[in-house]
Amino acid sequence: MPKPTLGRNSPEEIINVTDSDNEHPYSLKYVIPVPPQNMRRPPVVPDDEDAGIEDESSDESGDINPCVIIPQAPTMKNPVYQTRRDIPRVPDDDDIEADNDMEIDRVLLANNGIALTSDDDGEEPEEEDESSAFGADVSFTDDDGEAPALNSLLSDVPASVTTMATDHVPSLVHYNTQEHIESLTSNVSSVDIYYKLKGIRQFRRMPENTHFYSNYGFVRGIPFRIMILNRDLGPIRANTPGFVGNRHIGFFVQCNPDIKIKWNMRAIVFLKMLSHDPNREDYTRRIVHTFHPGENDWGYAQYYSCDNFDDANNPFLREDTVTFKVTILPDPPKFPVFVNSAFNQFFADRCGLKNLGSTCWFNSLLQMLFSIRKLRKLIYNFDSRNDKFMFELQFTFFKMQYSEHPVDPSTLGKLLWSDTFTQEDVHDMFMKLIDRVETAMRPDESVKELFQSRLQRYIKCVDVNHTKMLSTEELNCILLSVRQGNKAFGTLRESLTSYVAGSRLEGDNRYNSEEYGLQVADMCSRFVKFPPILVVTLQRSAYDNYAVKINDRFEYEAMMDLEEFLDEDTKSLVKNTKYTLNSVLVHYGESGCGHYVSYVDVNMNGAAKSRWVKCDDELVYRVTNLEAITNNYGIPEGAKEQDSGTAYVLTYLRNDVIDEMMCSVAENDIHPEVRNIIIKRFDEEEQLYKERTEQAYYQTLFVVNDSLLKNLKYSRFDLLDFKDEGLTKNLPRVVLPKDMFLGGIYKQLRIHCDFLTNKNFRIYLFRHAEIPFTAVDSKVSFKGGLRPCQLMSPEVLNQTQLLGEGYVQNAIYVREVDESPMLEECHENNNQMLVFVKIFDQGELYFVGSMMIMPHDVISELAPEFKRICGFTSDQPIAIYAEVSPFDIRELEDDDVANGHNGFNGDGSIVVIEKLGYPGAPGKQQFLTYWHNLSRSVILSIKRDEELFPLNTLREASESKVIDCYVDTELMKIAEEIADAHPGVDRNQILIWRHGPSFDKPSYVFYEHMNNSTVADLLGTKPDTFDGRDRFQFDLKYTIFSHKMEPHSTYFQQTVYAIGVRLKVTQYDILFCSRLTIGQTLDDAARSLGLVSNDKNTGKLRLVAAYRCGQDRTYISTLARAFKVIDPNLKCIDLMKFISETKCSLRIEEIPNDQATIEEGEYLIPVIHFETTIASIFGVSFFVKIKVGQKFSEIKQKLKEFMTVSDEEFSVYKFFIFEGVKNRGAIDDQTVVREDWINAETHLIEQPVIAIQHPATPDFPKISITL
């Protein structure tokens, strides 16, 4: 299915699929995206002396398309990854009968159907070289059995010349509907591929190792094809000129020839040469081989001797034609990378899902639900703008339907589970997911109606007409037992019968019918409604001290009738009770571990035959009915094998609604309000995936020459900083496969770079230059700069991994030359060096040109050419330097020579010319100082951080600054510059740190950090080893503390929970300084929060010790149980000891006006909330001021004001005094506060509290904390 587009058009490829038994051929049309212009294959234009020669021969069926043979250099490979549009759609099984011959005609081939291969001696895999290759079923004879034009061509072309056929005549591919059975194994899918080799006489005269290929046949989504070649084992015969004695036919099967990454595929293959004599059997040889990139083809190099064709009665030769056939029976694939997605999309209507650890159970469930198209359509129709779960479910289904690669379901999964490495129960997740969907779609009950069965339980008297209804259950899933106690059910029908079976009430257990007294009765169950989609879960777990999986054999039908399970009164109302199996969710392994997969029938429409596919995480491929159904019944009792697949969840579709349930679903079914959002996000993710794939198999290279470098006006190290997008955004670039030959790079540049179309040029590939000799005064050795370097040896021409091995970095430099270089001449070592020239003029450094020099040229002899390139007159005074690396610039004297000691390191060396003696010029050279400063310069982008320690810092307008400085600049000088922009701020209030993935917070020794550090310390480098070529722009952050940092101060970070208006809780990280008190710290925090006094609160903060429980519920416990207010005069250094001893958490809150001062005899007592037991508390604990001798009625009024509840609600509360969980008794309005209510000597949690009991609300349970 083509990927959805937003008004985009793509070039198309037409695939003609012709049925030889049908009078009306038909075409399947699919879209193949043409690669970007800079990735398209260059056209092949033959030279005059190698002009192609037509083959005018034909076969019995009509004229054969002319075959043109031309010399051809090795071609670039196709992309390793393929989209779903790259592979032709093959006929459906329903359109193929056993006696049909199907022809797949590729009218337009992306690579002309050609692959270059060779053969080694013996039965070895075929590896690629420069041998001959031809398309499928190429005829080499004319109507008279002669081919003089081809004979003359073959006599003139040596065997070593690369040739290729640009025309392609199809072979036959037959997709078997039958099942082939292997010994001791289950049935597997298979494919037959036929190939006719026409013109055996000419085949025997062609150059050795000429290859012929059939069309691809796909089985389980994997491409296979026949490969035929000729192999010589003897000399030329004297009596038959041109024929080779003892020539053999090499017969191979090739699997995935274009995939170079790791994969393997085991298959059994039968290689047959078909006999035309009914009395003679086919010539058959069998191989069993594991195909992989190193051995992607396998067969026999000497399959059959051509000398046998001299026998006029040879049963395999008819009309100079031999027919080959292979039958391929592969194992299920183990890796998703080579399972062709386009082929599977046609057959399976989906792609796989990534396993994120142990999420196979979730993936299998999604595949099961995805297969029900009606459900998918209803989900698509939902407006999910305000429902994240439904949106992610829509998006996941959309990706499964249209994506070109396995889908990551993590975003959806995280809304349903939290741990990717723990397997959950599929049945429970199904119920949870369907419930979420039903809840989201209310009041629409369309989804509910899809799955819901209705079961009635009743008692029916045997002797009298009396029936009593007990209950009615609505079920989304029927849970059936595989075993009950010692009784095992062998089939689904047996278990379902037991499920609805009743029990006889008789004897002393007779039923009291009230009206008729005690009666013999049956208590039973019957279904009154069956849904369109029937989901059945098989209980395969039992518990005997631990969970045990039940692997008993349990058979289920592909088609079943449930009429016998209906209530008699409703049978006439139910139109259809017949069901067909749609999916089987299978578990391998034991209880608590193992693997889940799904088998889905994707071809249920109308009277179509079943087409089962297996969804195994990333893998989706076709399987037989036997694999999908019978093989998953389970293991018979007594069998040795225990780790076998057992069906766990079955999905049936009711026959009368199959067409409705399997309706077409497209992107237009998505709700209009979210359709474009989903498509846009989908396109973005697909583009990211494509970019990641291209990075793995392709390399994007910039193309530069002298003119482009001049226009850049680049003024730093080397010739260009490729990380600077501002510099490179307008440079031309090419995208090249990493396995391209060097010759292909030349061709691609000429095709895709307009400024090279009519030019002769030589290419230099950017690499890191070598520095053979370090400068004498240099303290460290720097790596070489990224410079254009010439390829150094002719062997590189045939090095296909030139780009893949990291030989080239970022760009290609193109230098125009006078004569057109042949490929071999491009690599001749002529001892010349390519040198680039920069000019330093009045404080500015920039590139001006390049030149070729010879090693050991004297600098004084090169100076005139340097001046000419710079545009200087011959009498212009200059200084000459060799640029090697940061801190390594070598001044050259007139008698110096161009060698490694003086900074000339071969191609890519850079010379800097400093202009001297211009008007106003200083008395001495300036470039050395300029270079030293450039080598240590950095640009700092400093941004105010408002999130770090917000309670300790000033809240002012956020401000960013860009500062140019050096790596050895002191941090305090940068702090001074920042402080100057903030009036009233001292530099010792400013903290600066580096922001990045590994540097998100500064160290806690703030004063020493700021006063004893340089920029280099902050960046994690040293001033004399800093290399600005890697990076010279850095992001820093700063914050302004409320107080000055002082020496020898230690800071502690602690989490606190701030309770604000309407009990809103905010978590903060606060710093406590060892030299400050808690009160001083809280005063700073109040200013940072902008608190002011009002009619309720003082605008000041207090610190409260509170209860701390498990990490995930700390904030709830901090709210629910406050212990005591911490003394504001306590030193912060002592606070850490208090927290460690009491193991409490901290919260801060505003001080109410009535608690601003605590007089003698007044105390603060905590107030908590509970419902049924004091051990389970909830809500927000707070403090109330009490006084010994005070009546509780006065305190009660304060409680009501704080809680802001109605009189009616407050009246039902009950009040108690508790010490820990010990009840000291209830209190009422007349209760007087006693001194024992204040007991500060006990542990915090044992101190007295006022406990308010709320009425129990079981329908709305509270989020509580257990003490």
C-alpha cells in the first residue's frame, strides 16, 4: 500500500502481470520513488568502437526485445534499504491456480536488472567481479537457429571485459498454493521459480563466467532468484570451433544479493532441470544451506555437462532450450532487515513492531486488534485532540498501516505500562485497552457492541414451569479453561460446554421456588447474544505453590457454530451464530517467561482463501494454515518437547459481518481535526528514519573549489569549518553510496555539479592531514587539519569501501586541470603537492587560491608565485608562514625548503602570506600574535538560568550575553562583565557553569569555583591543549544568588515541597549555606518567590519537618503528616544532622498572621485527616495554635476557617487526640487543652496531633498514606 502523501506526486513504475490462461491481461501499478538527482545512476553511453549490436532472434512465443551488449565500468549499487514501492506486487494466491504460468514483466528497472558476479571453482558462493551478466530468459538464436551478429561479437570480446545486458526478458515465478512437508518438521511456505535458457549452442561458445538471472521469487517476503553461468574444465575443441570441451552449466540459487549487512536464512532448495521425456525423470539435486552476506548464493558450479547435449535424445534439451526450476523451502526469517516490507505490505497489510525489551506480548495484542479493520476505522474516526491515549493509538495504527519499517510502540505503551522488561498478562491488557477505548468514545457504544457477549445465569425447575433469572453478564472476552482440576478439555467446544453447563439441585439441596415449594432444578447459563467479534482467552496457568503453564493439547476450530450455546428463547432472534477464526495469539515458553507472537488471517473478505501471516515483533511474513492453527494446539500429554507454541487468545469473526469487519480503511477515515496532525508527524518520523538510514549506508559530501572557497571569506583554521551551517548551507553537495568505486565518484560529480559539466578536473578527498614533525617549541602534538588530500595509489580505484571506511571526511575538493585525466592517470604519483594560499592583510585572514609545487622547492623561488596569487606586485614585502595546527605556525625564511620539517605535509598544505609595509602598518609582523590569539579564542553564549535553585536566586529579567574571550580568561572577569549589566549586583553573587548533557549543574564549592577557575577549567580542557577546530563556541549558564558567596562556605542541596494558594504543591531544590541560619535562607526564598504580607499571611516562610515514606509518594506523605516547625535560628549545618537523624522530609509554607508570634504557653499542634483508621491518612496536614486551658470550641472555629468547608460538611467531622497511632480519646467543644497535648520529648511521629475523622466515601477513595 503506498505511503500517504500530502499532495505529492512520485514517478511510477508499471508492473505488468500477465496470466497466460486469461484473455485479458491486467496491470498492477505501484509507485517507485526516483532517487534524488544527486543519487541517480549515470547514463551509460558506449564509445564508438564498442557500439552495441542488436540480437534479432526470437522465440516461439513471438519477437524478443533486442538485447544490447556494451562495455560497462562497475556500476554503483542500489540503496541498501528499500521502500515498499521498490518491489512489484505479485499475484494473489486466489488468482493463481496450480497450472497457471505467471509472468512478471518489469517494464522499467531501476538497475536494468543487472548484477555483476563471478564464480569460483567448486560448489562455492558467487562473489562479484567484472564478469558478464545477462537478464532473464535471453534468447541467443534467431528463427533459423543462427546468430552471426552475436557470434562475431563474442569472438571479438575477451572474457575479461565487463559486459551487461540492458534489456530484461522475464522468467516465470510460481507461488505455490500447496504445502511441502519436510521430515520431522512442520509445513513451510515455498516458491517455485522457472527459467528458460534459450540458445544452448551459443551458450557453449560464450566467454566463461557469463551470468544469467531469473526474476525474483519471494517467499516469506524474502527474494530468491536463479543464477546460471558457464564453467570451463577443458580446452577448445579442434573439430567444433568456438565450442569449449567439458563445459558445464553452473546452477545456483541467490538470496538477497543487494543486502550487505548481517543476516542469515536457512533454506532447503531443489535444483531441477526439467525433462521433456515423460519416461525420464527431472535431473534433481538438493542443497541445504544457510545463506548470508558472505555466501548469498549456493549451488553447483558443475551442475550438468554441456557435452551431454550432443546426444540427440537428450531429454532436457528441446529446440535448443533448457528449462530450469528451483523449489525453495526457507525457514522462518530471524532478522527483520532483509524481509522485504513492500512484499509483506501487499500480503499482510501491515508492518512489524519493535520489541523494546520484553514487549512482545504488547506487540502481539496490537497486531491482533489492528487486524480488525472495523475497529481500526472506528478508532480513526475519533476526535483525539483532547485525548492523548486515543491519539497515540491512532498514530500507532497509522504507522503500522503505512510505515516502511518496523514501528516503535513505546509512546503508546508508556500510557499503559511502565516497565518494558516485565511481561504482563495479555488478557488483562486487552480488557484494559478496550475499556480505555470504550470510555473515550462514550456515549458512542460502537466499540462496545463489537466485542460484547451477553450471558444469563438462571435456575429452571425440572417438574414445574418456573424459572428465576439470577444475573446477566456482559463480557468483552470469554475466559475458558484448558483444565479444571484433573479434568482436561481437549477442544474449545468441550470447554465452552463446561462453561455454560449447570448443576442439578436435588435431594437435600432442592431449590425453594416459593410458589411451588422445594423443587428439583437446574442452575445453568446460556448466551442470549453473541458479538460480531468473539474473543476467547484460554486459561493456561495453574498455581501449585508457584505459577505453572498448562501446555495441554487444546484444539480449536477454524470455523464453528455456537447455536447450541444460545438460550432457547433467543435462538429465533439471533440471525447468525457461525464464526470464522481471524487471529491466534500464541505463547512460547513457560509461565512468567517466553515469547508471544500473533498469527492473523488477512484475507477473509468474501469467499477468499485464508492467507495467514505471522507477526513476530519486527517480522511479518506468510505462513501456512498448518503453522497458524494446528501447530499451536499445544503439546499432547507425555510428549518430550515442552517449549512449544500454545494458543492463548483466539479471535473469531461472525460470518454475516466478515465483510463489514474487514472493510477498507484509509487515511481519509481519520477524523479531519487530527488527520493532518498525524500525517505531518508521520512524515517527520519517516524523514528522520530515512536520514538515519542514509547515514548508515550513504555519505553526504560537500563539493568545493577555489572559487567557492574564496567566496566564503573563512578566517579560521584550515580551509573550512564543516560544522558551521552558515558557511556550508550554500555549498553544492552529493550523496554517494559508501560502497561506490572511485570511478563512480568522478561520474557523479560530472553529472550533478553544473560547474564541472564541461571541465576537466581532478578530485582530492578531504582527510585529516598527517603532521610528521612537531614544532620545536610546541608543548603538545595536535592532530592534522582537515585538508584535501590526493588519493595515493592506483589500488584505491578498485577499493569499493572507499567512503564506508571513513577514508573521506565531509567534502571533496575539485581542481581544474588542462587535460582530461583518465582514471589510471588520476593516481599517478607525479611528486607534486597541492598547496593552498591564504593572505593576512591588515588584521584579516582569508583564502585566495592554490598552486602546485614540488617537494623541496626553495621558498624564495616560490615567493613570486605566492605574490601573484595574492594580487601583489613583485616588490611587495611579505612574510611567509606554514599553517600546521593551532599554536603551530611556522615562519619560513627565503632559504627554507618545502618539506615536512617546515610544515609541508603533502597535498593540502596551507601557506599564509602576511602583507607588510602598507600605509599605517605597524613596525613588526602581526600574524604570529594574531594566530596565538586565534588558537586560544572562544565564544561564550551565556544565558540566565531561572530554574536552578529558584529559592536562592534573584528573579530578574532573563538576559543572554555573547562574550568573546580566551580559554585562559578567569571566570571572575566574566562575572564582572555580567554584574555590570545588573545594577546593585556584586560579582561574588554570580555563579557560572557549563550547560550540556553531562554538565547540567555546577559543583557546590561555589566561591572557589568562581575565584580559582578559568574558562578552560569550565570547559574541561587546558589552555595549551585546547583545539578550536573541534569547537570554539560554547553554551554557559549563570545565576545570581541572593547573597554573596564567601570563601570556606559549604552548600547543601535539599528537596523541599512548597505549599501555596489552594494547597498547590511545588517541588524545589533549595541550597542551605553552612554559614547561614534557616531564617536567613527562608528570607531569601521569600524574596525570590515575591511574597508580600496580606490579611491572611505574613509574607514570611517557615520550614516544617514532615513524614517521609517511599520515594514515589514522598510529596503525598509530606502533605499528609506535618511534625514540627523547625527553629529559624538553627544553623543550616545543624539542619543536615537533624534530617539525617529523624529521616524526615521538608516543606515550606507561609506563616499565617495569627501564628506570627508564639507567646509563652502557646503552642503549634499538627492537624491530620483520616477516614476509618488512623494508620491511613490523607489530605493536607496543617498547624493550629493552641493554649493550655483553652476550650476546643475556639480551636474548632479556627479549623473550620482554615479548611474552608461548609457548615453542613464540617458538622459530620469527628475529632480525636492521637499519639502516633494510639487514640487518646475523642474531643468535643467543651474539651479543654491539657499540657500533655504538648509532648516534645517523644519521637516526631509519636507526638500528639489533632485527628479529624471524615465520613467514609468508598465510591471515591482517597489517596492515602500508611503510617
